[in-house]
Amino acid sequence: MNKGELVDVVAEKANVTKKQADAVLTAALDAVIEAVSSGDKVTLVGFGSFEARERKAREGRNPKTGDKMEIPATKVPAFSAGKFFKEKVAPK
């Protein structure tokens, strides 16, 4: 499912226009991105949590030449699925 298909489903379930659903979905995603990029954790109970995680510096290899290189430390976005989401995907 891509964003356009998600907008269609949200518009149908919420009984709003596609334009309204797109505006709300875009605003919600922007808010999550802004919060996580500023260091906050976003938790949607039952769905999951979004947060920034530290990735340590490590040694890697250039795939073309095979030379060793240092990969610097960085922050990466991470998502952890909530209990309800996990149970819907993999029922017991």
C-alpha cells in the first residue's frame, strides 16, 4: 500500500474527502518526523513507537575496492511495533 492508497482508505473510513484525508495524514507524518528528528520519542499506544537511535562508528569495506574504511557514528530513525499491532500481524 502506498500513500495514495492509504489516503483513499482513511477518507473512506473517516467519511471525509480524499483532500482532507491527505492533509491530515501529511500533517500527522510531518509531526512525527519533526518530533523524532528533534530527539523526542513518539508513542501511539497499540500501534508502536518512533524514535531516533544512535548507531556507533564502525569499520566497513568499500565494495568496489575492498579497502577498509571508517563509517562514522550517526542517528537513525527506528520503529518498534506495539503489542496490538504485533498480535494482528501474527495471531497466536
